Amino acid sequence: MLLRAALLLGAALASVAAADDRPPNVVVIFIDDMGYADIGPFGAECPTPNLDRMAAEGRLLTDFHAATAVCSASRAALLTGCYPDRVGVQGAYGPHSRVGLNPDEVTIAELCRQRGYATACFGKWHLGDAPQFLPTRQGFDTWFGLPYSNDMWPLHPDLVKLPPDAAERKSRYPKLPLYRDEQIVDPEVTAEDQAQLTTQYTEHAVEFIDQHADQPFFLYLPHSMVHVPIFVSDKFKGKSGAGLFGDVVMEVDWSVGQVLDALEANGIDDNTLVVFTSDNGPWLSYGDHAGSAGPFREGKGTMFEGGYREPFIARWPGKIPAGTTSDELATTMDLLPTIAGLIGAEVPTDRKIDGQDIWPLLSGDADAGFTHSPFYCYWLGELHAVRDNRWKLHFPHKYRTLSGRPGGTGGVPVGYDQATIGLALFDLKSDPGETTNVAAQHPDIVERLQAMADEARADLGDRLTGAKGDGARPVGRVERQRQTQR
């Protein structure tokens, strides 16, 4: 311990001396399936002291959205700055997927690497498990984590209830592997192993910070939690007073604290942008093993606000005004151009990037006149809604809902109902819960948003209307992978 402290002190002194001469470090902490109201700064009752600290020292965005409401597609948008449909990524990829994020796309990690950054990913990837799709082929120097969601294993609830003779269907989810770079280091992750994932990811993150304190780095920390099945280490079991889910959130909060402490210990706290958000809203069918969307309608798997409006905190001491809040619309797609601007990288000009540089919004520049409109709400290739500031127009589509019923208990989900919404206009300023259709009262706004939607359909297509679009790029593809554990 004394040796590590001495090394950190030396690194801290060197880092302080060099801080003015180098671009900022960037840390993106990306949670899985976290609802808008799952942490203290956004209304949760379970203790999250480190996120409370991050909020007090940073800036909250209360109208921040993932690009869509499901895992793989959302992660593609974050890393490429594009609508998922722009880069051909839809849904959630399972084991042995024949598709993945096209290596021709440019990721945040690749932009950072071009600027001499060390890059690392510790956690869930979920953008294809074939070798050419792995993080080490997408700009990351190193990776430790799961290739896809932690429920894609033989104990998935949909597989456990299958009869013994359904072997072919059960093979859909083989044993869950844990990777280091491109090698499987644990071919069969167990429940006991899952309870250590948050700790392991965090330890790798802290070690990476310690080792790279003297050079700029990009650290991507996509936690497997709070996605079901949820697990927690012994150090947080029963500690939250809010059940197992609260314990898991507490451990994620601890992880955030460890990262912040490591930055401070290395003397690079005031030269590091830290962002905290999530990929989509809560998986409501899991009830007490899922989070809360707060005042918003529905959850993961829908393009109502509860499905993709996320908690967001950005912290950079001395650069981002402490203890402040903005209700301007922003999205995960905005992180790539924002980070590019901060580190002096050029956003690709040979392709369309949908995100915008939101640094004026994060830095509290009241005169920036920032606006992010329109915002297209795609679900599996279907344009479900379009957003223009306070207004959101839904187009007729089917969606899943619990119809007011509670979710499941103990990690066993209940089934969804299928419902349909017609053409519906909501004023999110006065009606954030999307309860009252005001289309009849505002035909001019409906017409304006429909024109915006037509532009999206011409660009990205729309399965609901049969529009093809000419602006989408191809997803990465491989020959069929072997259906055995690699």
C-alpha cells in the first residue's frame, strides 16, 4: 500500500505539471437498463452518495435520451454518434451473431486513438461477438468483460421453462464467456462470478487510470448491471434498504466513487470529463428486479419517454459549472462530436454524423443558443415518433405494456400486453408522462412534425410506411459462426 501511495503521489505531481499541456481525459460510465429515477440526483431513495457528489460537482441534463430503447442499437449510437439505423444496428445481438458494428464505422475510441490517447473498455460490449466486431477491433487498446448481455446464458428465464427435449432452442444461449481482449479467460461465468462483475470492471478501470495518468486516455466503463439477472457482491448485500435492486445500484454508485477517487489520487481530476448515463430505460416486466422510469410512460422496448429518457451527469471541475441543471434536449449521439471537439479530433466528413457538439450546453454557455431538433425515435427500423423541442408526435404503432399491472418478483418476469397508439401529439413540457393527446388542438404542429418525419423516412427509411431511405450504411456481417462455445 505504501509503495502504491508513493507511486501515485509521484504520478500526481507529474500529472499536475503536465495537465496544461495535454487534452482532457474522458471517462464514460454507461449503465445497463437504468431507469430515469434510479439514482439519488433523479429521485431515487436508495443511497447513492458518489453520484450525489458527482451531481453536486457537475451538471445534470434532465431531458437526455439514449438514441433508442434497446442494448446493441443504443451502444452503436453512443460510440458512432449516429442513429442506430444509420449504421445498420437494430435490436440486441445474441451469441454467435452474424452481424455487428461495421469495422468501417468510426468510434469515439478510434478518434481518441488518432490523437494519441490510451483507450480501454471494461464491461459489456454487445456490438457483435465475432472477432472482427470486438472492442479491440473498434479502437480500444484493451477490453475486459462480457460480449453481450449477462442474461444470455443457459439460465435465461425463457430457456429454463422449456421442456428437456427443446435442446435446439436451448442452444440459443450457450455458456456465458468472459473475455480479456480477444481471449476467453472464463468460458463459463456463474452466478457467483456475476456477483463480482461490478467489482472486477471497477478494479480494471482504476488500474487503467493509475497506469495512464501521465498520458491522455479514454475510459469506457459499460457496466453489466443493472440488467437482469441482477447480482451484487457481499460488501453491498442487504445494505441499501431497498432490496436487491437497491443493493446493485449502491454498488454501481461505489464504482463511480472509485473512479472519481482514482482521478483525484492521480492529480488529474481537473483535467478529466466524466459522464454517467445509461443505454435505455427499465425492463419493467421484471418488477422488483428492475428500476423506475419515474414520471415517464412505459420502459425499455418502447419509444415512450420511459423507454429512453436517461439520467445524465457530466463532471469536469473548473470547466462544467457545479451543481447546475439543464432541461435542453440532448442524446447519446452527441457524445462523439462533443468529445472530438474537446480533444482536437476531426469528426468524420466522409459520412453523416447525427450527433451535435453539446459542449456549450455542458459548460453552461447561456448564449450558445443550443437546440437539438428534430430528434427521430426509431424502434427496430420503425419510426415511432419525432421530437421537436417540447412537442412529440407519435405515429400509429404497436407497443408493449404492462397495462398498469405490477412486474414480476424475484427475477421472474411477467408477460407484456400488446397495445396500439394512433397518431398522437404530446406537449412534454406540460405533460411529460405522455397522457393527453393534443393533436386536434394543434394541427399546425402535427403538420410540421409530419414533414420532419417524411425527411427521416427519405433518409433512414421506415418499416411502418414501407419507406426505404437512402442514408443508411451497411451493418457488419460475417459467415455463420459455429454454434459451440468458442
